[in-house]
Amino acid sequence: MRYAVLGTGEVGRTLGGKLVDLGHEVTLGSRSKDNPAALEWARDAGAGARSGTFEEAASSAEVVFVAVGGRVALSALEAAGAANLDGKVVIDVSNPLAFEDGQLRLDPVESDSVGEQIQRAFPHARVVKSLNTVNCKVMVEPTLVPGEHQIFVCGEDAAAKEQVTALLGEFGWPPHRVLDLGGIRSARAVEMALPLWVDLFRHFGHGEFNMEIRSAR
């Protein structure tokens, strides 16, 4: 499978590296073709790893990961080009956060979400929100956290969610631990979980934790 990972930060490099390890072809996308982090990653990640612009990454991919900050996700996808997203699964792992005056801020929050913004802006893309509730190490190595903890998916396209669930299985998330929250509107809830995640990070002093959801039925 050919993947584009838009974003050269720790999240993008970690996702891209895992996908390469699994035998997929990955292009790590950035705004400029000569991005140093992307070039270094492509050199070190092994066979199947390449770097390029957002547009180059998306044009050659079958599936696109959005691994930039949530507040710049739309601009990154605009640079990738709507035609390069049409009909493709777009996995949004971003969070709309920033620290302003020492405080964590989310924008949008409550009445909207990055996931919804992406789906509105690119109506022919098959947007699935997932993986944004854990840190990047746990995204691709869930066994770092013991127990039957869960990850979430939401989106309008059932087949796209099934495809993402299968990919999560490659990462080590068995199907029974992938909770489908419904349509893309549920991206609001999982994005608003971030302040809780930050407080838990401060409590534990590291990011290798997750939530386990238990139901009486």
C-alpha cells in the first residue's frame, strides 16, 4: 500500500517509520521539497521511504495521514491538492491545540472539530478521525500500555472506517479494541479529550498510557 504522511514532526516520522517497517511505501510530506527532517527520515527509514512536498506525497498515495498540527491541517491539505484527495481515505490524527499565555487552548472546540472541517473542505475525501487520543509511540505500539485499552474511529464512510480498522490491526490494535463512535461529528469529543490527556501526562510524567473503556453489556 502507498501512504502519504503529511507532517515531519515526531508523530509523522513515527507513523511513517512504522508503515515502512510493515512493508508499505511511504512518502513523508512537507511544505518544501528540501525539508531537512523529511530528507533525514527518508534516508534513515529504509526501503520504501521517500520525502516530498505535500502535493507530491498525496498524489502518489492511496491513503493520506494528516499528522500536522490541527490548526494548520486545512492549509496542509490545500497544499496537497483536492484532486489528490478525492476518493481516498484521509486519516486525521491531528489535535487543534496551542499553548497561549501558558494555557492549553483548543480551536475549534465543542461546536466544531478539525475532522469535520477537513470533511467539509474536501467532500470527496473519505475522512476518518483516529489515533489522536494517544501519543505517537502508543499509536504504533499499543503493547507499551498493558491491558485492554481502546482506540477510536469516527467518520461518515463505513468502508473507510473498516479499512482504517484493518490498518490499526497492523499496528497492533485488535478489532475488539477499536471503538467506532459513528459519524465525523464525534471528532469533537475525541479532540476535546486532549486537555484530559495533558493533565494525565503531567500526572504520570510520560505519555505511555491510555484509557480502558468497560461496558456492562
